[in-house]
Amino acid sequence: NRPMKKHNFSAGPCILPESVMKKAAEAVVELDGSGLSLIEISHRSPAFVDIMERARSLVLELMQLEGKGYEVLFLQGGASLEFLMVAYNLLEKRAGYINTGTWSDKAIKEARIFGEVVEVASSGESGFNHIPKGFDIPAGLDYLHLTSNNTIFGTQFKDFPKGDAPLIADMSSDIFSRVIDYSQFDLIYAGAQKNMGPAGTTLVVVKPEVLGRVSRKIPSMLDYQVHIAKDSMFNTPPVFAVYTSLLTLEWLRDLGGVAAIEEQNEKKAKLLYSEVDLNPLFEGYAAKEDRSLMNATFNLTRPELKETFDAMWKEAGINGLNGHRSVGGYRASMYNALPLESVGVLVDVMSDLERKA
Ligand code: PLP
């Protein structure tokens, strides 16, 4: 039902269901018969407070974290601000980081401003093409941080390390995409803009007991405890991004929740990776067992076919298939809202190339 729309495999900023985009657009004109636009209604009005509350509680419902002592915040500054907020709020002496490439690297760089960072494991020596395994976690860490899905290299943790330290995850590119036990984490953060909403808000889900343990003073805007005390409304919230996130979360709930979307995501990934593996013109980048359901990275085995292949997928109405500038090749991002049908179109183009070559 999107004849004019492209098959959007772009890694971001965001891909949302068309129904959500339409409702969000309508709300910008007028929020539910209120006579005011979503972006002009007071964020302290009962209508917006209700939106914020519904969004926060739906996050817990979808993650099956209700009643488990978590707080939900919608902040600003993107996941990039969380790189430093996490360390500001939790790093007293030593923190552990698992380095799976670019985003972990950036988180490590910020954390080093606040204390000692132990790189517990890294897949850097092999171009971040896999998730490190079988490493020891040193004792006495303030926390252990990982990136659940590496958007650029197309690797994804399937199991998570267990240890004594609080576990923190940047889930920017796979939040709400698969069923995992979210309660193994003490703090989860994610820029909204892949699976949840437009850029402009960052989701933080945190167990308050891991906070308040550092000795430094924390500026109010960077202090999780301040945001918790103010129910995520310490300052003017990004109303459009929060409302649109709520609409996406409602869409996900009505679809059957995270388990239902995981089934679709697995179908999409299976379809694409099968083609990558069977078609001799393509080879995957990431180690098979660590392949991401969200971002599939692959290369042409005959680089001279690049021009032909690029022309073919563009002709088929596909958008955003180029790999990240730091790795090249191709990357098909298959976020929650990307229809299976779009993956079918891509796979057809890939097999057409094999026929032609
Ligand atoms: N972490 C991951 C895993 C990402 O994929 C991204 C962006 O794509 C970021 C962090 C940075 O997010 P932001 O642009 O919201 O700061």
C-alpha cells in the first residue's frame, strides 16, 4: 500500500510504520480534537502528561519489566549523550567495556574522561566482524557496558555476559526487535530513531539502585536521579518525538508485542541471509553466528559488478543500501517497520544480478 514509497533499507534516522507517520502528522495539526497542535499544547497539560505516562508504562509492558523496579526516561541528546551520562552517573573508579566497534569506541572515549576503562574484550583485530566470546570479566567493576547490536558492522549479541557488575547496554539499533530478558540489565539506553520514533528523544530504562553511588557532583540535566524525580519532565520534553514513540509502541503492542515483531524480523533476516549465502556474487561480512537481525552487511565477490548492481537496486525502488562509509560494501537495515515484501524485492534484485552476470 505504499506504491510511491521506497523500500527503505537505510540505517537511519528512522523507519516507522506509515500509520504512525500519518497519526503523528495529524497530531501536529491538531491533537485529538483539543484545538491545539501537539507541538503547542503545554507539556504540563493533562493531555501531554498522559502521553508521557502511557509511553513510559508501555515501554515497561513491552519489555516485560513491569513491577521489577525500573524507571523509564525520555531524554534528549541522543545515545551519544548517554555515552557520557552513564559514566558521569556510575563510574567511580573502574568500568568494563566490550568493544564491538564504532559505537562502543565512542562510549569508551567518553567514559575515559571520568575514570579507568578496562576494555574487557574487543573484536577490533578482525575488523569487528564478530562478537567477542569466552573472555573473563575482572572483579570490582562499577559496571560492564556493551552495544547489543553494532549498526555498522552488522553484529549482534545473542547471549549476554553474566557477572557481578551492573550490566549496561546501548540498544539503539535493536531495541524492541527481539525477545530478551531485559531484566538482566541495570541500565538500557537507546536513541529512539531506529525502532521507536523520530530522532530527538533517547529512551533510558534504569534500576534506580545503581544510581547515587558516585562521589562527584552531577549537573542537574545530566543526573538520572533528577530526571527520575521529575517523571522525565525536568525540562521541556521533546513532545513530538515522545508522542510519535508512543504511537509506534502502541502499533507494536497491537501487532502482538516484541515476540510478534521478532518473528517477522527473523523471517526478513532469514530471507536475506539465505540469498547472501547461496548467491555466489555475495558474501556476508559478519560471522554467521553473530549476524544481526537488524543490519545485514555484505559485499560483492566480483567488485566490477558494483555499477550494475547499484543501478538495479535503485531501479527497483530501493533506498539506503550502501554500507557505512567506514566499512563500505552493502548494509541492509531491516528495522521493525520494514515490510517483508521489501526484503523480497531486494532478494529478487540480487538473484537477477546472478542471472545477468
Ligand atoms: N549507538 C548505536 C548502536 C547507534 O547505532 C547509534 C547511531 O546510529 C548511536 C549509538 C548514536 O546515536 P545518536 O545519534 O542518537 O547519538
